[in-house]
Amino acid sequence: AGSADVCSEVFIKAADLVLSSQRDDALEILAENLEFCGDQGPSLAFRRAASVLKSLPAALRRQEDTQRLPCLGEHSKAIIEEIFECGSSSRVEEILNDERYRTMKLFSSVFGVGLKTSENWFCRGLRTFEQVLSEPSIRLNRMQTAGFLFYEDISKPVSRTEASALKIIVEEAVICVNPFATVSITGGFRRGKEFGHDVDFIIKTPEAGQEDVILPAVIERFKSQNILLYSDLQESTFDIRQLPTHCFEAMDHFSKCFLIVKLKCEQETDARAARDWKAVRVDLVAPPLERYTYALLGWTGSTLFERDLRRFARLERGKLLDNHALSAARGCPRNGVGERRGSLFHPEAPLKL
């Protein structure tokens, strides 16, 4: 009897995990599909609901447990209820089988290919990578070319161990250029995640003005080590005279670069090519010293947390917060002027769906 009880408990826990994953994934799929359709507000609501479920200390055991949870609207609860009753959601299954969704997800998984380009290719009747690459009228830019060339590697998750190895590589290059500069990991890995799609680092220079020269020097260092596969350096356009700004921008104005580098592996990743490295995406940002704290906060994320933080600063403290500064919201009414209603960053965007 004891053994049977143990087996039963294990089975229940396993079933809970499967159902929990299905609920989280279902809401994420709904959010992603809405994002592909340009419906940012509803997409945000489903992502928020999925985030709430993921943050729970234990999996939901009953449909009634959703009643006490925040940020779950009637649509999200209906999806969860159907999964409890049927084991899956008919709406999610419909999306997963939808040609447009599948094609948009495939194309947008390529480094350098955004939603507009994915939509354009879909509307032209393209459905596979082979069709895109063989279409004479399509001219890929450098980033997209690198995205296709190293797709097999960079489409795979990066582990925390690999992120730590990359930090050593980046630190060595940075210290070689400026012995007093420091490197901090940001993004999901700073938030404790075990896997990510790339690795973000922020570089802190000890003196003002040094941030303008350190990234080009690091890129040259990587080139000399023969580990640089792709680089896109974006010089700083930050102008303190433009602060504060009432219109939030997803990308800040600091000096940054988007890289693909070689990460040496213990085992060969491609027996046919006989190479002992994998391609990994790395993003570096070097803000001015006096803006470092704001940049670190912004690059740490997550998107939902940053949005809530800006919303709190505006509505509760009368402040404007972004990656550049925290400023008094003078002349800016607390109704989200400057942020398009229904957009990802509008304070009154729907919180439940």
C-alpha cells in the first residue's frame, strides 16, 4: 500500500507539472499570436497572466484557485478552466495549427528579422527558410545574413554555465582595454534564469567619456582573438538636453553593440565541420558613468517589471523613469500622454484578459 501511495503521489505531481506547463504555455501562445497581429494591449494582458502563474510557489490544483489571483481576466480564466477539464485549449490548438502563426513564429526566430519583415515575407507567399533564401528579390541585410548563417546555434538556448563562460571572455577583453572598467551580466541571467536566447552585459567605465571608446576597442580585441563572427556597433546618441522625455522608447540611446561570438565547447558541436565552438549572441552596452544605475535597471528587465516600474513612477510618484534618468514629470499629466493608448507602455493599457 505504501508503495502504491508513493507512486500515486509521484503521478499527481507529474500531472500537476504537465498541466501547469500547459497553462503557462497556452497563455504565452495567445499573447504571442496577438503580438503577431499587432494587438499589443491584449498581448500584454495574457503575458501578465502567464507571469502570475509562473510566479506561483506551487501549481494550481483547482480551477477555483484562480479566483484569488491578480491580473487574471475572464478570458485567461476560461482558457485555464478548459485545460483543467479537457487537458488542452481548443483556441490554443487552433493557433498552433494556423499557417500564419507558424510562419510568423518561424521567420521572427531569425536574428535580425522583425515582425514587419516576417509579415512581408508571409504576404508574399513565403513559408520556409528555403523559399526566403532562394527568392531573388529579397536582399538580406548583414544582421539577417548572420542570423541565417548561424541559425542552428543561436536559435538554441544559452545556459547559465555558458553565460558565465562568456562573462570571463568579455571581462578579459574589457580589462585589456581599460583595467579599471567592470562588467556585469544583465537580462534574464541577472534575474536568476537558467537559460536565455542571448547574454547581455553592461560595462561600467571609471571616468566620463571612456564609454565612447571602449566598445570599438573590445570589438577589435575579439577580432584579434578570432572569435568575432558578427558585430553591429551603434554609437551613442544620448543627449542630456533631451531629458526628460514624455515618450518612452524601447531602445535607449547609449553606446551598444550586438555581437555573435564563438564560445569554445568541450565537445564538437558539428562533427562534419569539425569545429569545437558554438555561435552565441552577446549584447554589450556602455552608458555614461552618471547614467549607469538607470541603464543597469533597464537592461535587467523584465519587460513587465519595467513597465510596472514606469507606471508606478508616473502615477504614484509623478516621475518619468527610463534607461536614462528618473525625472520630475513636469507638464506631463498622469494619464499617459506621449504613450499610445493600447500600446505596451501605456499606463492604462488593459491589465486583464
